Amino acid sequence: MWDITQLEAYFDQLLKTTVAWSTSPSFYAQCGLVLFSLVFAFTLAQFLKKSVPIFRDQPKQGNLYGFRRNIFLASDLLFPLFNIVFLGIAVEVSTEFIEHSWLVRISQSLAVVFMLYSVINRIIRNQLVRRIVTWIAIPIALLEVFGWLDDVTTYLDSIDIQIGNIRISAYGIARVIIFGFVLFWLGRVSNQIGQQVIRNQEDLDVGTREVFAKLFQVTLTVVIFILLLQVMGINLTALAVFGGALGVGLGFGLQAIASNFISGIIILLDRSITVGDHIELEDGRSGVIRELKMRSTTLETYDGKDIMVPNEQFITSNFVNWTHKNLKQRYAINFQIAYDTDLHKLFDILREVVASHPQVLSGDDIPIEERPDAEIAGFGDSGVDILVEFWMEGIDDGKNRVGADLLLMIWDALKENNMEIPYPRREVTLLNQ
């Protein structure tokens, strides 16, 4: 136990050491380097925020809006980032010319902590990510500030268990969890930004953009997987054994997954279908392709449902692509008219009514075979069968419900011209008994 005299001597010595440090030339020199770094970093950050348009002006809606908005928000991180860089340079200068750099190193470590707080407050919106950064990244930075990080990692590494030739330590588990989370988070953000950039390339057709987007996604996944294996300390030569086991698995339980994956690549490369195409499957279901994935394709129906179709189905079965190469489609309307109707007048009326619809292709610039037409389809029991044909761009459903509009327009035109749609008629002959 220390007595009062020893404590007084200890604090007296601590005070003398502190006074000696605070009055030494090296202390003032380091303070000058820290102050210079702060001023220079602040000045450069303010200059860039005022002179660079992407940092100065609030982004407007348009291409890459989310990416441009993140860069604009990141402009507040310029000062802490430059501060870290210039303090790093000050550490080297202080070590080389002053032979002491402890104060500059502490300042740099505190700058890293300030940078993390700035990232949390301005960039990260996900609550889970903010908590992880707050409770993991910042404590690690504080341990580095006070020089305790190496001692903590050594202690965690000493807590281990041995399973055969595999050694598992608390430090290894913590490292995999932290770096694994960081890699997956960066991978998800990079995947979203990368695919958005690729899909915004208007000089490429939709199919090519989808091919590059999916290849980018696969490449990024492979890179993250390899980096995670390196963090886990797994030798990549062990992947040869894993590849053999994976091949056996693909031959049995994963055959369907592998088939859909390969089919997705084939579809993207041969461009038989693409986003926006209207597809009718062999079983009669139909919808517009909203998304092409490596395992399945999403069809959105006009009644708001999503149909998840395995990619293999587009390779092994028949389907109808209504809008792949040509958006123009021909449709027909069938009805009956009374036998006493003036058909020549009726046909002129029908052509004029159908051509008046804004979504029906008509006019002198349209080929004659694509203009609205009306003709006799046959003679029925109760009246003359009339066939009306017209062309339009798109599918006659959803927002393009042209057929229903034309039926009402034809009905109104028939009423205005006193033309009747006949009822079924039967003649009954009574024989005298």
C-alpha cells in the first residue's frame, strides 16, 4: 500500500514530467504541426466545397441521382479526411526532424475517431450499420489512440480452441465477423451503384446492359468470397477440393439451381428476352418482364401479380414474345350485324371510328395492310359476321385497353346510324294434325 508521502512524490514527479513536456521545443513543434494540418485541411476542404460543382450544388433528380446525392453529402467528410492525411504527413515530418511524434500520432488517432463519427452522422442511414460502427469501429479506434489495440488483440488471440488441425481463436472470430460485415456491406453498396451506372448507359441496348450488370454482380460476388476466405485464413488451394465436392453436389442436389443459373447466362447472351418484353408462357400465363435474375425471371401481370419463372423454362419450353422485335400488334373485333344493313356504309363507318382512336395506327403514312379495316367474315344464322382488324403499338391490356374502347365506340356509331345487332332468331312451323 502506498502512503501519503509516496503519493505526493508520484504526483510531484508526474507534474514535473508534464511541465517538462509542455515547455519543451518538441512539444511546441508538434503543436505547430497539428495546428498547421488542421488549418490546411479546413482551407482545402472549404475551397473544394465552393469551387467543385458536385460538392457545391444540391443534386437534382436525374441519372445517378442517388450516387450524386451521396457524393454531395460526403462533401462534409472532406475536412476530417484531409485532416487524417495531413496529420499522417506531419507524423513523418515530426519523426524525421523532431525525433518525437507522440502528440501528432494521438491527434491523428483522434482525427480517425472524428471521421468515424462524421460518417455515422452524415452518410450511414441504416440503424444496424450505425450501431455496429458505433460499438465496434469507434472502440477499436480509441484503443489505437491509447496504444492498447495490440495488447487486446494478443489477449483475444490467446483465447482459442483446437479442433484437429484447425485453431479457432476469439480474435479470429471477431476479425471474420467485422471484416465479413464490412465486405458484404461494401459489396451491396458497390453492386447497387455499379448496376445503376451500367443500366444508365443509354448508348447500349437493354439486353447488353443486363448482360454487363449481371456479369458485374457475379464478378463482385466472387471477389468478395475470395477476400472473405483470405480473412478467414483459408488457403485458396483448398478450393480445389471444394470445387470437386461442389461438382458432385451440382450433379445431384444442386442440378436445378445450376441449370437455372446457366440458362440465365444463355438468355442474357442470346437476348431472346429482355426487360420490357411481353411474354406468354406455354401454360397461358403472361406478363411483362420486370427483372432478369441469374436464377429466375420476374413477369409482372396487368392485375398486379408477379410470376417467378425459372430461367430453365425459357430454354426447354415454348413461349411467345409479343414485343421483342416489333411493338406493333394486330387485333381483331368480331360481331354480327342484321342482314338488312347497308354493309358498304357500315364498313366506311367502322374504318373511320377505329381510325379515330389515338392509339390505333392510321393515316396515309401507315402501310395499307396496317390500316384499320372491316370485312365480311361469314354469314351466320341471325346476321352477317363482321371482322374489324386494327394495328397498335403494345399489348391490348393494362394501360393500352384499346379493344374495350373500340367496342363502345362501335356500339355508339351503330346506334347513331340505326344499325342493329341481331338477336338469335328461330322459325317454328306448326303442322296441322
